[in-house]
Amino acid sequence: MSSSESSKRVVSGMRPTGRLHLGHYHGVLKNWVRLQHEYECFFFVADWHALTTNYEHTADIEQYVFDTAVDWLAAGINPNAATLFVQSRVPEHAELHLLLSMITPVSWLERVPSYKDQQAKLNDRDLSTYGFLGYPLLQSADILIYRAGNVPVGADQVAHVELTREVARRFNHIYGREPGFEDQAEAAVKKMGKKAARLYMQLRRAYQEQGDAAALEKAQALLAEQQNLSIGDAERLFGYLEGGGRIILPEPRVLLTEQAKVPGLDGEKMSKSYNNVIEIREAPESTREKIRTMQTDPARVRRQDPGNPDVCPVFSLHRIYSSEEVCRWASEGCRTAAIGCVDCKGPLIDAITREQTERRERAVQFEQDPGLVHTILREGSEKARDVAKETIEEVRAAIGISG
Ligand code: TRP
Ligand code: SF4
């Protein structure tokens, strides 16, 4: 695979935790739905990652994997546009994780902020395991096995992608320096043809001698256009450009996506562990009841008291779901006590249940025929595996254990 393909490739995963809620939708899924048309997307259910924090409770995991997949499909992820699969069906993730573990200093993992944060937060669980320490490195393997250029994640995952970049850099540094690298790179330059070769060398010099970042980008684009370079030669030339060895595992970038913060029913962040969620496919009656009793501005005790939408979680949902006009109506009505909270919640209930109904309709065929979902995941896993195998073979060869 060339690096231009890598830059158009997206990979992201989600742990199976049961039915997805509106926080997942506005935080992650909505972006995936958009990205599936712009990039070559690999989306997977991270069932091994679920084990790292929950190894004792595995009874529901298969059901959760299934529910997660149905929720994705219901939310508008199209299996013809994106590759959907299950992490544990692609064992190459595990092999790459193992190989990366050989070169990853323990201190890098201990330094990842989520390590100590989660240990403090989830203090009822046993997180003193080897697997939990390795959580972000497994995530690195998930990303690097597809040589993906982009990882759409929220702010809480940025440190994990950062680690991935460091590990990739270290890997390339250690295993990309084959004997005779310079000679091989120079031979590869010649294969580009005179004109492209001259331009490549000029741009390389501009980058290496003057740190010209634009020249680096131009040279990378030039390489990406080359049709007659082998994968190995392309890797050499990408590395040679930056003054290193062969780039076997390209460093991915975070694709920072817009993430609306969705408040839960109690005003805290929406989260299953807080028991304050509205599911993306929840039934209308239950949604209506939840919003009816949802937390509002606590200072607005009586109907005639004016309220403050800025401290009201209901209004935060309006910002996500309602038009500007409805938001203005709610905000002004609240501040002047012209409307009551019941009135205010009305259009929100309508908007949320309308979306849920659409998703429930989309999910019917999958719930009636679970085999359809299993087929999608099996075919997706096979497709992912084909790509993963290519990478792992190159990785083995670079290390020198290809057999
Ligand atoms: N750690 C991610 C989360 O909790 C899930 C995940 C696992 C992931 N592997 C990944 C995300 C690879 C992006 C890429 O949300
Ligand atoms: Fe919240 Fe609306 Fe009630 Fe104001 S009127 S407190 S914004 S629910």
C-alpha cells in the first residue's frame, strides 16, 4: 500500500458496552457516518479492550458486540461504504501488539494519563493487570496494523494516538534501518524517472537543510503519485526524505472531530455507569418519560420563577437538537417564565423520538435476521484481515522472523 492510500484510511474502534446512547451518537457515530463517504473506513468492535477492564464479566460480551453492530447500522453506518468488524476476529492485531510490546518501554505506558485516571476512577475493579497497562499499546496495534493515516477520536483518546506515533517512530527507527539503506534508497530515486527524481532530491534537500515543511509535503505528494515504485521502495523513499530509515508503520494523525457534549438525565455527562442515558434506539414512551422527569435548572422551583437555560441540561439538548428559532423560544421563554419546563421539553421530545423511530425502523431487519449482522461482521473481518496480513508480513520481515 502506498502512503497516499494510508492518508485516506481511517480506523476507529468502540468497546462493546451494550446499547449505545445519545452520547455515543453525537460524540462518535455521527462523525463516522460522515467519514465513511470521505475515507476508506475500518470500524471495529473492540472486544479485547472490553476485557482489559472487565475480564471477570464476559457473559454479556457477545450480545454487546451484536447490539453495538446493530446500533451502528441503525445510526446510518453503511457496510457497503465502511468495513465493520470485530477486533478478536483479526488475530493479527494481537501479534502486532506482542511485537510492539518488545520495543515499548513500560514507562511510556505508565505515563499515559488514562492509566492512573481509570485506576482511580474505577476503583472497584482490578486494574493492576498486565493487560490493562497494555491497553493503549493494543490500541496502537489496532491502528498501525491498517497503516491508517487518520484516527477519529475525542479528546480523551488523543494521548493514545500520540503513543501510537511514538511507537511507530521507534519501530521504524529500529527495524527500518536495513543494511545498505542509502544505496537502496538512491537506486529507488532513479526508478522515478529523471524529472521526478530531480524534484524529489531538491525537495528533500530543502526539507533537510532548511526544515522547509512545505517541501516535505510536496515531496510526499510526489511520492504518492508514483505508479512504478514497489511498496518497499516507496517506504524507503518516505523514510529517506525525512532522514530516517524505511517507514514500515506510518505515524497516524488524530482526526479531531466535533464532539457535542451530551448531558445525561441528571445533568452529568451521559454515561451508562451513571445510569442517566437515553439510548439511540429507545422506545418513544420511555424516552418521553425520561425527558419529562429530566433535571432542569434547579433554581426554577415554581412555574412562575424565571430560569437560567445556561445551567439547564434540557437546554443543552436543545442546542443539539433544535433550530435556532426553537432555541430562542426556549431561552427567552425560560428567562421570562413565559413557558414552563413541560412546554420547553415538548419539541425536544419530538425531535429525539423522531430520530429514534428512524433508527428503530432501520434496525428491524437486523433484529429479525441476526444472521445478516453476523454475515456483515464476518465479511468485514475477512476484509480487514486481508489488509492486516499484509502489514504483519512486512513487520515480520522487517524484524527478521518471517520464516
Ligand atoms: N480506546 C477507545 C475508546 O475507549 C476504543 C479503541 C480501541 C480505539 N482501539 C481503537 C479507538 C483504535 C480508535 C482506534 O474509545
Ligand atoms: Fe430548562 Fe427549559 Fe425549564 Fe428553562 S424552561 S429550566 S431551559 S427546561
